[in-house]
Amino acid sequence: MGCQEIRESFDINTAITAQKIIANKIKFEDRIRPSDIKMIVSLDASYWKNSTEKGVGVAVALSYPELEMVDCFVTIRKVCVPYIPGLLAFREMYLLTPSLINLWKNVKPDVVFVDGHGYAHPRFAGLATHIGVVFNIPTIGIAKKRLVGQEVQRGSEYILAYKDRIVGKILPLNNKKFYISVGSNITLDESVEIVKRTVKGKHIVPNSIADRISKNMRKKYSIVKLDDILIEECKKDLLEKI
């Protein structure tokens, strides 16, 4: 099935139903504590500005607490799932899943940082929740923009409230806001604590590294035409460039 056929056959109602099922499978539990973490994986998906069909998905593993890169895989492929607000997970899973699966063969992540929302989503099932439920691993959504809810101050914290629920917390950093939410298999308080421990200077280190690798790969393959999927281990190629 070609990209055009996949795009035309993508059914919004089926996708929404799937998200509701995924949301019901979220586990808010302390599967991992900061003191037990040895390996953090960060996921980042991005696209070429002049292309609606080509994207890159990065999965990078970092040792904890050193936050040194251990391994990395990238997937570059045509993106056939259309961009639909609220259903972005289906588009980005298409890029991220091959990278994560290949990375997992070499290292076992204790927790996964996802550049996107988790529970802070219109149907409580953003990209981080999809990853957490499908792979049954602790995942944390770390988003740069608010998707739903209202920011409410409670003591010294700012929470994100939506439909009478606390769906996330806001982490201010370098005059920016990061919206932290549960993906699955973790609690919100643990999510915030773990993310805070990976901040150095102005950056959330795992996400910053994944983002920079993504940009480097877009530059490297900017003029390459792809008819199929390319999966590449990127540790040796990019370690000295970031």
C-alpha cells in the first residue's frame, strides 16, 4: 500500500476509538524511582520543512546520572499518516517505533522521555501514553506547548487542570514552559522529579540531545530521496558533533 492509499484510508473515528482504549490502559504507579534509574531513553520526531512526506525519528539512550550518550538509532522514512491535531501520535509512532525497537535490542530503558504530551491530551492519550502502553514501560511526556487545560497555581507549583483532573505540571526553564505529564507506568510527581534531575543549565539534557541529533540527521539527509525506510545506528556518526 502506497503513501497516498494509507493517507486516504486513515480513519479518524477509528483512531479516536483507539485512543480512548489506550487512555483506559494508563497505569499511574511508581514503576521506577530516580534512585533506581540507570538508563534514560529520549524520543524525538521531526520533519523536513519542505516535505510533507519525509520525517526522522530518534531514539537515544543516556546513562543516568551521568547523562552520557550510550547508543542511538534513527529512522528516516516517508510519513504516510496525515497530520491531524489530537491524533499526532499515530503519525509520530510511525517514525519512532523502529528506532526504539532497534535501540532496545542493545540497551534496556528504565524510563522514556517523549517530546510530546501524555495524559495532558484531549482524550488523555498523547504520544507518550501510546509509547508507554504499547511498550509497557514508564514514559513521561515533555511538551513545549500546551494542548489542553488551564494553568493553575497551587502553592509554589503550577499545575495543568483539564476536565476536573490534574493532567500535568509546568516546569519553568530559561523563560520557557515545559508541560510534564504522565505517559504510563509512572506518577506525575515522579515524572516531574525525574525530569528535574536531568536539567543542566538551560536544557532538559535527554530531550536536548535527541533534538540536536534529529537536526543533524535532517541536514545529513536533506537531499537524499527515500523510497523505503532507512534505520541507522547513529552513536559513532554523531557523538562528536553534538
